[in-house]
Amino acid sequence: MGQILDIVALRSLVAVADCGGFHRAAATLRISQSAVSQHVRRLEKTLGRPVVERQGRAAVFTPDGQALLGEARRILGAHDDALRRLIGPGRPTVTVGATEHAADLILPAVTAALPGHQVRFRIDRTRRLDAAVDRGVLDLAVHLAEASSVDGVPIGALPLSWYAASTWQPPSGPAVPLVAIEEPCVLRRRAVAALSAHGRDPYVVCDSGYVAGVFDAVRAGLGVALMATAASTPEGLTRRTDLPPVTPAPVSLRIRAGADPALAEAVREGLRAVLAPA
């Protein structure tokens, strides 16, 4: 047979399924979204049939795609088992889920807290992270406590700041155009509540499924956004101190049943160093 199922492409396909889309799969694999798309197209060319179809923001697997996904998991499992037998177990792997908010703070802190481990990340929304922990797909998950219906271990709080384009000026009246993550979103609700409590009239002029989309809309001057305080101000934006301050959002840690408690404690201590006190 001349056809070959590329092992790298199969990993991208599985990541699309596990992460719920191309964007999150790319973030988890630390490659570009276009690379993930190319990998899936390569598999479709091999099979001669589509395996993933886009429906809005969602990626939906065709029947052929579902069949390929099952084969991909078996192939990758056999491949990884073979490597362990041939070259040894290597570093133990820990899979950690994280909220997209403040990923630039959370990911380096978690990696530093687990020396000697290979850390794999999944960036997603809280409800999907909770489901992944329950299924055993994730060992640990770090997310905003208010967004979860499941109790976690408190580890600190995420400072919040208002961001706008450097040229943006607030309207003269009470109305404030707001850019936010689409519902459900803790920061969106906090932004609306804080502005309303100070006599302003916030209205959502643009929402996005991802933090990157929020920042793009803010850079375009559409409005102001309440986001996690960045280690350095994102390019093209400025922090606004003329809008109502918002208290930090509590962050919690969820631990998979059966996971090593020492790993959880190491991550908890590592994140305490970069998060505000709860």
C-alpha cells in the first residue's frame, strides 16, 4: 500500500478531538493552528474523504473521522509503548489543564514546579477542563473558581485590569462599550457588575471565544476589556486606571482521582508565587 498515516498528523487529529477544536489543539501542541489544519488535510488526502467538518467555531468529526480517530488512538498508544520498551520510560508525563486567562503566568509556573516531568498542557474553558478531569484525561486543572460547579483547592487569585487601545477615549456619557469573552465568562460578568455599580451603562460591542480575539477587538478600538493583569502590557494596548477597580478572581486547582498528591502540592506552591493572595 502506498498510503501512509503520518504519526505527527495523527497526534494533531487526536488533539482536535480532545481539546474541542483546532485553536485549542494548536495551543496544547504548541504549534500553529495552520499546522494543525495541514495535518488534518494530509490525513484526509490519504483517506480520500473528509474527516473533520467545521460548524461555526466547532470541529465536528465525520463518520470516517470517528473511525480514523479510534485507529489513531490505537496507533499512538502502540507507538508510545514501543518507545518506552526500546529507550526506557523517560520522564513521567503530567497533563495539566489551564484557563486561557493568564496562561502566560500559569504555564511557566507549572512547568517550573514540576522539574523532571514532561508537562503537557491543555488550554480550555472551565467546564471542559472539569469534564476532562472527571474522565481522567487531565491530571490537574487550574481555573477560575467562580466558573466551576465543582469545589477545588484554593491557590490564590488572578489580578484583573482594564485594557484599551492607546488611542481609545471613553464616551462622554454613561455608556461604555465592552469587549469580552462570550458567555459563560466570569470576567465578563465582573466587568458588567463593576461598571454598573459605579453608574456606568456597559454594553457588549464585541465578544469572542478566545482571549486573543478580545485583544484584537480592543486593539481595533472597539471598546474596553477587563482581563487578567498581564506581566507586561500587551502590544498596542494600555491599562486604564480611570475605570472602577475590580477585585482579583479566585483561582482553584482540581486534581484527578488517583493523581499523585505530591504533584498537586508542587503545582499549588508554584502558582502561589505568581498569583495574588485569595
